[in-house]
Amino acid sequence: MDTRGIEQMIGELRATAQAASGKPAAQAPAQPGAVDFAQVLQSALKDVSAAQQEARGMARSFQAGDPNVNLQDVMVDLQKASLSFQQMVQVRNRLVSAYQDIMNMPV
């Protein structure tokens, strides 16, 4: 997963926190190839969804008796899908926490 978008968002949150506390925020130069955080997040969600769909498909094939699908591959794909989902949940939790911190800052 590409983390450049997440790092960019964290930088923006820090700049907002500094501005809210009255400290001048260090302006980062605009990067010509900057990645939109929303696009990165949406892409990551699509990747997680695709991993889950692929794992479910392999599990169905294994249950149907497909000789080209073995149990080890099914279990590995199911674990990958589970881990990627858990990772996205943690990213979401951190974003919600950061948003709440910013909203609770005195102006």
C-alpha cells in the first residue's frame, strides 16, 4: 500500500494543529506530483475489497472441489484479506481520532 497520501494528510493535520495553537506553520513547497489523500484512501479501499473478493472466490472454488485450488492458498488469501481489512480499520480509527482532536482544539 502506498503511504505517501497518508503522510501528506498527517502533515496537513500537523500544520492545522500548529495554526490553531498560534504557531506559524512551516509551509511545505507544493509538490508537482502531489497525490490526493482521498484518492489514495479510495484506492486502498478498493484494494481491500478486491482482496476480500478474491479470497471468497478461492474459498468457493475450493469448496466446489476445484483441483487447481489448494487449502494452503485459500488460507493465505483469507489471512491477507483479513489483515488488509484490519489495517484499513486502524487507519480509519486514526483519522477519526485526528479529526476529533482538531475539532476539540480551542480557537
